[in-house]
Amino acid sequence: MAVTGAHKRIITAVGGWEEVEILPHRYGGQEFRLGKRELGHIHGDALVDIPFPKAVRNEIVAAGQAEPHHILPNSGWVSLFLKSEEDVETAIALLERSFQLARERRKTAATR
């Protein structure tokens, strides 16, 4: 069961981060981008998918914060089904982690 208003809350939170763009996602919903890097995407009030390096993904899954991606379970992606208010907060925190990792990669690439 989806959390009513989750989409709006997540869009508002992530849309406030520096340089993040919100665009239509190719499989429906909306995606969050920092430059060319996708930070994740949301499908309505029900589901958030977020990419991570595989080691980070494994840590997140082991901690019970999300599950392996619902279609690509062996990838670095995680899926978080929004069933409670706590899930919405977890989704925002995980998207922020994806954002911070993307910013770090940008800084590293700029110094090369």
C-alpha cells in the first residue's frame, strides 16, 4: 500500500538539493539527476529505486533499509516500497546518500 503524498514530499526534499534536476523517467515516474548521473527515481507514492556501488547496495540491503531492485536484483540498484511514513524518510535519506556519492565522484573527476 502506498503512502499518500509520499511523491510530493520526496520531490520537494530532493528538488531542494543543489544542482539536482527532476525529469521524466523513461519507465514512468520522475528521476533525480545530478548532471548526467541519475540519483534515483520515484514511481508515484509507491516505489523509489536508487543506484549505488554494489558494496554500498549490499550494506543497505543487509541493514534492512531497502531490498535488491525488484527487476534487477543482482545490480547495484535498490528498491524501497513506500508502505509507511518511515519508508518515506528512509527513501529521502538514501537518495541523499546517492546525491553525496555523486558529488564526491564529481569532485574526484574534476581534480584529475
